[in-house]
Amino acid sequence: MTKVKQAFKAYLMTQEQVKRVYSEEEIMADNGNDFHLHCIARGYDPSEDGDLVIIDKPGYIEYGPTGTSHGTTYAYDTHVPLIFFGWNIKAGATHDRKVITEIAPTIAQKINIAFPNGSDANVLTEILNEK
């Protein structure tokens, strides 16, 4: 199996659109030094995901001339506006970098329920500070 994975990885790296290919072993050994690998590792489940993960070069997409896949680690796929509005949400705005995995724990904390299973439990504290 190791030789098969290495052969596939080597072949995939010859493709024009491919930036990087990570093996399950590389993903599981993530130490945070490689931005793309770290993003993949945070959402990787070895019992559910494949043995190889392919990162295409920026701007490459396999369908239509517009849109995005929301499946890459690039800013154009991960930068999404987020608005909290309503009861006990103070007015304000921020342009600080936030990550999508902070949304569910923040909502859970706001409505006083348990954090989602497997959550890092990082919350957007500015949302929790009431008026």
C-alpha cells in the first residue's frame, strides 16, 4: 500500500494544477509549520477521509468560469462574511481574522448549550459580551 500511495502521489505532483499532495501519514504527523497541511489536519478523519489529499494551485477550479469550491485553504475560499444580529448582540464590527470553527462554539455558548462534539471550544468573545 505504501508503494501504491507513493506512486499516486508522484503522478499527481506531475499534474499542472496540483500544488501539493499530502499522505495520511503526513497529515497525522502535522506539527503546525505548514499552513495548508495544518488546515487539512484540523478537519481530517482517518476513518472517513482518503489516503491522499490534493491541494490544487490557487485559482484552479474544475467547473464554470465563476464561483469557488469552498474546499481549499486559500483566502478566496475561506473568507466569508459573518453577521451576528439580534437579542443581546452589541453593535460593532471587526476585521480581525476569525476561523469558521469558532462559529458553532460561540452560538452554543450564547444559547447556553454544550459545545459541539470535537470542538476546540474557541469562541468569539466579542459576541458574548452583552450590551
